[in-house]
Amino acid sequence: MKIVLLIVVLIVFPITAYADEGGFKKSKKLMGTEMEITVVSADEKAAHKVIDAAFAEIRRIEELMSTYIPESQISKINSAAGKKAVKVDHELLRLIKRAVEYAEMTEGGFNIAVGPLIKLWRVSEGGNIPKKDEIKKTHEIIDYRDIVINEKKETVFLKKNGMAIDLGGIAKGYASDRAEIVLKKNGIVSGIVAVAGDINAFGKKADGNKWRVGIQHPRKKGTFIGIIELEDEAVSTSGDYERFFIRDGKRYHHIIDPKTGEPAGKCQSVTIIAKEATATDALSTGIFVMGPEKGMELIERLPDVEGIIIDAKGNMAVSSGLKNRIKDK
Ligand code: AMP
Ligand code: MG
């Protein structure tokens, strides 16, 4: 039974998957990805209603932050790049500010100003290999320090023409955190929110055990590198196997190293555990770019942050606080 369950779940979540469950659940496609929410509740109808409220919250965030929606505030900031400051919701301003903090923390590995490079590579639309000089031209317009945040006026201004913010590396984590807040406000004390690979687990399963999350092996589809029990924690995985295309036998994936303008090459996957998915999402992306040495140093330095890094050769490193928490079944 358990084996069947693992396989079914893996189809839905190629990135990180539940190892098991307990409660009522529902999945939906939003933010261009599959997501699933499970809640422990005595009342199935009420549970589904609450889950729908959490999905509505995620949809609200998508409408605010997606670069695929022309009316979104992010699209408005981007189309005013080099021209004028754009008034935005306090919530978006705060998230952009946090994203800049993660950029500083990861030495620019995490960089929401990568928009122009994302547009060049088009990994989510099938892929395109840009010419070297096209990549070079973006160099001037991908500096996150050129994002001007005015907290008093609540505006965001991109200093240079052609700049573009892309929140793809943090918005799903933020959405996962917000969905959890909505569930809790509606009386749910235990559940798991999986916005693709950005997962929040709170409370315990119906059987009293902790929620278990399987971490996907980056090269062996359907195999876990380990299972971690979570309680009031978030986990995110960034991997080169999530969104990619292959050209002439070479893998090109969706996490771009702002220094080279090409897909980051130092890791196959990075899993981060912390209190909030906004943090785990940004850090997993940023540490993926930083690579195993600097990345693990950062994980060890940050309080309440643990992680697993699989380097480009497939070697796995686990942070000190996580070593005895990884299970093989
Ligand atoms: P994730 O799956 O959370 O690791 O985020 C990957 C997504 O973040 C990509 O699909 C892009 O939208 C965006 N992204 C790519 N490279 C970076 C980067 N170096 N810093 C921040 N966001 C990035
Ligand atoms: Mg991320």
C-alpha cells in the first residue's frame, strides 16, 4: 500500500513528495505548477471549504506577483523600468525587500533582478540557448542594487531600462506560508501545504505522528534520498531536474547564475529546512547558485536553518543539525 502511495504522490510532485499523509486533501494547478493541501479535520465538507480559501489566497498572490499576468503589480514595475516608480501593495513591497535581503545573504546567488536572463533562456517555455553577446548585454541590467524601494511612498523603481523582477524563486514559498496562515485562521491546527516543492507542515497527522516528506533523488526519478519528519517547519528543494531542456546532450535548467548568465552548475539539488517557506524557497535557490562549500557554510551560520546539498557530481552533504533526522524509510 505504502509503495503504491509513494508512486502516486511522485507523479503529482516531481520535486519533493510526501512520504505519507493523513487527512483530507485537494490539489490544484496555480502559479504554473501543481499544488496540494492536506488538512486534519473531522468534517470533510468544512475541510474542503477551508482548503478552497487557502487556494484563493494563493491565486490572489499569483495575480499580484506573476510576470505572466500583464496586469500584475510586478508586470507594472517591470514595464516602468528606467522610467518611473510604481506604487505597490505593502505586502509586495515587503516581499521585494526580503528578497533583496536574501540576495545580500547569498552573495547575489539569489537575485530577483534576473528577469532579463529568464526571458532569454525561456526554460519554462521549452528553452532557448542565447548567444554569448545577448547574455553579456544583460550584465548591466541584473543588479539587484538597482531596485529602489521607497518605504514611505510604498513604491518600487527599477533604475535601468530593460530591468525586470522575477519572483519565481520566492513567491511559491511565500504563497505556501500565506496558505498556512489562512488554514490556521479558519481553525485548522494540523496540515501540510505543498506549493510544488515549497512545503509547510504544521501540527501533527491524524494518527499523532509527525508529517513526513520525502526528498527526491535528483537523478533517479521516483527514488528518495531520504525522508524527513517535520513539525511546524517548512522545506523547499531547488533542483536542476525540475524545469530543464536538453540540447546536444547538455542539460539547461531554470536556476540561472547571475554571475555567468547561464544555468548554475555547482549543484544538482539543494533542500532547505527552516521555519518559513519564504525563507526556504529563497535560500534553496540562492544556495543552489552559491554551490556546496559556500552554501553549507551559510546554512551552518544561519540560526534555525538546515539543509542538504547534492553537488554537481552527486555527492551529498547534510548540515550538522539534520544528520540524525534523515530516515531511509
Ligand atoms: P526555485 O524553483 O525556487 O529554485 O526557483 C527557480 C525560479 O526562480 C526560476 O524558474 C526563475 O523564475 C527564478 N530564478 C532563476 N534563477 C534565479 C536566481 N539566481 N535568483 C532568484 N531567482 C531565480
Ligand atoms: Mg526557491
